[in-house]
Amino acid sequence: MATATLPAHWYTDPTIAEQERHAIFAGNWALFGPEHEIAEPGAYVAQVINGWPLVVLRDHGGALRAFHNVCRHRAAALLGDGAGTCSRRITCPYHGWAYELDGRLHLAPRFGEDLDADENGLLTVRVEIWRSCVFVCIDDSAPDLTTWLGSIPAFCADYPETDDLDFHGGFTVEGRANWKTYCDNTVEGYHLPFVHARLSRAVEGASVEIKGHDDGRLTCFHVSYRGDGAALRGNTGLWFYRYPGFQAVIGPTGFKAERIEPVGARDLRSKSWAWYARVMSPEEAADSFAWAESIVQEDLGICETVQRNLEAGAYTNGLLSPAMEQHTATFQALVRQDLQAT
Ligand code: FES
Ligand SMILES: [Fe+2]
């Protein structure tokens, strides 16, 4: 039987978007970026993820650390967004509070003895690594990263580790669509022949098998390639989506990791990073990278038309095909469950 979609207003309502940030995104791990950007002592990357300004840095002892990028005095941003190198300490640009790279408060000018330094260190965020990718998690009670990844490492075990690949680069795509509009689309293959012409030519239609795992939190597309562009992807591969915002494409010739995140109720950001096997020529790697970005653009292009119509008011609910969109139904059930639990 067909399932009703989520109501249209769930894709436009700022109150629901704010509930989702806490009930869904805070308790899950988020892909922060590649580890090599934070390799040297003092190196940091600061960025806003799912509405939280965060910084991940390498301290002078070599440990990776993550903090909210917020001063404990009156909440100024400590570091500008982007990559950089900390000097010995992090000094707030507002009134000069200084923090050690392990987060301890070192100095609060003119506060004297009134201030308990132990109580006023930086707010920590959890940080772990998988396949050269840094992941962060806001919620201290969430499971560790390995547990959260569930079946993913086992599914990826047949493919080269990122250490055996070359990092190629990253790209960011921003668009006017709720994050769920994009994820509804991510977990179904129904749109593939209509939206992705080149990808459809490279995929053996009968050999895309979509399966749900880990209580529906993981959706895997097991794919065989043929024809146009197939050589860039190897013969077989895996596309997977891990609720709520981690997506990847992996195969014998490369790995692409993507973070999908809400930007308020009506916008989203997708950030991707790609690694390629050394057997690929620079031209092949560049073609594959441009192709990967065009797939995200194709998805976002159709999602922006959906979003416009969800906002317009004529459409309130639709139907999901039991044969072709059962994973979209599962995704929407997870969203309902997480929001009702708050
Ligand atoms: S807000 Fe950072 S020192 Fe005042
Ligand atoms: Fe797509």
C-alpha cells in the first residue's frame, strides 16, 4: 500500500527546523571534513555545521580536539570560519580571554580571583576519524562513531582505504530546499533515469539493488556499471546514505564523502570531498570529480522545484510507491519518530 508523505509544512516551518536540529542532528555524527587539513600541531578548521559554529584543531601535543567556536565570556566567535593555524593559544578578539589548545581557560583579563578557570573552559564536542574523514558529534550521550557507522565499515571493506587513494578536492553546493526534500530524493532510485542522464547510461539498470540496514538508518545502493563513464567508477560500487546527513560513493577507483545539512527551514548545504585511485589519469579524476558535482546539482535542481511547490500551498500530501520509494517512507518514519520523541 502507498504511504502518505510528510505534510508539506514540515518542509517550511522554522519551528520544526529548530526541533530537528536538536532532536535529529545533535545526537548523530556529522562529517566535518578531511583529516589532512588538520594534520599539523596548531592547525584548525572552523565552520558552522547544522547551525553550530564549531572548530576542530590539532593541539601542540598532536591530539585532535573539537570545540564550540564560542567564547565563554560573552559568546564571541573565537576563530574566523575557514582553515588556519593557531598561535600558542586561542585569544578571543572581543575582550582578550585566552584559552589553551586543550580548551582550558588561561587568562581572563581584569577578572582577577573572581573567576573559576576550571568552570570556564571551551565547550567540547566529540571528534573521531573514519577513512581519513573527521566526524563530530554534539551530544555526549550518543554512541561512539564506530557504533554509529554500523554496517558501513564492513560494506566498504572490499574497496581501497583512503590511504591508498589520492585526495583530489572538495566542492560545496548550496540550494533553496529543505534538507528532507534532498534526502527524500537521495534514498530512492525512481528518479534516476529522469534526472541523471549520464549516470543512468553508466549504470546497469537491472543491477541497482537498494537495501535498508541498521533499522532503516542506512540505505545502500549496490551498483554495477556499464557503458559511458563506467571505467571511471570501476565495475561495481556502493552508494550509501546514513541518516540524517552522511552520504558516500565508494568503489575500486574512488571514494566521495558528502555532508548534507539544513540551513534554516528552506535551504540546505551539501559539502563533498573526493579521493581517487592512482590508476586514474589526472583527466579521468577531473572528469569524475566534475561529474560528481553535476549529480549533486541535478538532484538539487529538481529538489528546488519541489521545495517551491511545497511552499506554494496547493500540495499538502503525496504518495510514496511501495515498490520504488520504500526507503523514502522509512526515512520519513525516522524523522517522525525522532520529532515525536522530543
Ligand atoms: S566575548 Fe570573548 S573575551 Fe569577551
Ligand atoms: Fe539523484
